[in-house]
Amino acid sequence: MLIWMRSEPRENEARAPMVPKGAAQLVAKGWRVIVEDAAERCIATDDYRAAGCEIVPAGSWVDAPREAIILGLKELPEDGTPLRHRHIMFGHAYKGQASGRVLLDRFKDGGGTLLDLEYLVDETGRRVAAFGYWAGYAGAALSVMAWGHQQRDEVLQAVDAFASAETMATQVRNTIDKAPTALIIGALGRVGSGATDLCKAVGIAPTGWDMAETAHGGPFPEVLQHDILLNCILAHEGAPVFVQADAGAAARKLSVIGDIACDPESAFSPIKVYGQTTTWDTPTLRAHEAPPLDVMAIDNLPSLLPAESTDDFARQLLPHLLVLDQLDTGVWGRAKDTFRSHL
């Protein structure tokens, strides 16, 4: 077994799918574990070296032996090259995204396999490892901060990684003078739980919706009567639409949408007032001018809390990394079948 943890080429990405303690367990099985050097990673490369990993330059996975399993998180460089390895990563390729079609073509051309972390599920269909809680926490934080700035006729400026969740909550509290009303859709899931905890930490008592409240399929006029909407529902076929494309011009109280599960390229997105993700440099986009309707749709929110999110995710994923020699069964077999069906 050869496990090759690559560096993350994406800007502002300091997370990792595996921590040194977990890597040491793979090494103890007699497996070869290679880790690419990455100065921006929230864990020092030397810590992996001490755990028994081999260290190689960033980006060198392209020349790895074909049998290597390439472990990463976010997007690969978009250079169009065929992909011949087995890649564990978030592909964002199965929901009709244009970029997803390009990625699948690269796997088809190279004969490789995508083992998509979003589709790593148990026998009941539940995901076995997710960054959802910290995505919810950070997404709620930025959305509330955006609302606070909006009350002063300002726009939320560039953000950077926070030292801790408590530091983040403190900054949110310092941004608002009063508590807004907030609606969390998907409140019972991982993402919704994180969003709920951030709201409570800063003095907001959110309204929580889940399957029972959304089962009728819409329309959902109640959404427009809250200051902030936090969408924690992943785009999927048959997903209800919570905010229609013309919502900006409607009579509404709603002025900030935190599309935490953001997937604006997908035809199944439940938020229709915008069509592109936002960034750390520009955390919100204005979907409507008067009255303002701002959308926060950063697609790597857990990276704002890299230490907490890495520790949490790596702990969830490790039991499944330890059975990577059984790729045709269990969670890996299901992920492979999902890839083949979409290919």
C-alpha cells in the first residue's frame, strides 16, 4: 500500500485530511506513507516526518507510481491532464457542474478513479466523514458579521483564518449591536449544528427548520421574514427552492443569505439569486441593491478554522483509511460504484 498525501494548491487552504498521529497508524501497518511538503498546512511537515512518513516536494504526486492512492481535499490544478491515479478528494463533479464534467473527462482519459469524500457513505447512505460542523460555524459567523456591517451601510471586508473558534465568536459579537433574526434550514444536520452553536454563542436564538418543515416542497414565504437565512442543505436532485431568483425584488426583511452548502453551479441549488461563489477577499456579493440582499457563499469555509476542522475531519476519516486495502468493499466500494455510474 502506498498512500500519498498531496499538498493543496488552492489559495487559503491550510487543512489536511490526515494528521501525523493517524499517519503513524498507517505506517505501523507496514504501509508506505508519503506526504508532500506544504508550508501553508496547519500542521508542520516535520510532524509527519516524525510519524514515519516520507517527505517529498509539493505537487510531485503527478509522477507517483500508478498504484499510489493520492489523498487530498480540494481541487486539483486545472491543467486538463489525464488522471491515472486513484484520488481521494472532494470532486464536486456529480451535480451537473460544468467543472465536474471536465474533471470526469480527465479521469476517463487517464483511467484513474475518483473516490469522492462527499460520497463516502455507510450502508445507510450517511456520510462517514465531513467538515460540515465547522463549515456551519464559520459560515454563520461570516453571515452575521456581514449583517452587522450592513446595518452601518458597510460591506464585510476580506477575512483570514481565525486562531480559534472562540476568537471567531468574539469578533462576531463585536460586529453586531443587536441580535438579528436567523433561520437555519437543515438545522439537525452537521452543518446546521455548527451554525446553531455559533448563533447561540453570540446571543442569537435561531429558528431551525429541517425535513419536517420543508417536506411540502415550497414555496417558503417565511424565509423572507428573517434577517438572515443560513442554508445548510446540500444541493441534490429534487431539492426544494428556498429563495427564488426574483426574491430580491420581493417585499422582505431578509438581507443576508449564508449559503453555507453553496453549490451555485448546480442546477439543483436551492438558492437562485446568485450564480458564483464568493471568496476570502470578497466574502459577499450583492444580489440586489435596494434594499440590499447580500450572499455569503465561500466554498472552503472550514479553512477559516483550519486546526479545529482538520482534527475533526481526520478523526472521522482515519478508520476508513485504515482499510484502504479493501477498496472493493464497504465505503470505498460504494464510492467507486458512485464514480463509475457518473462516469
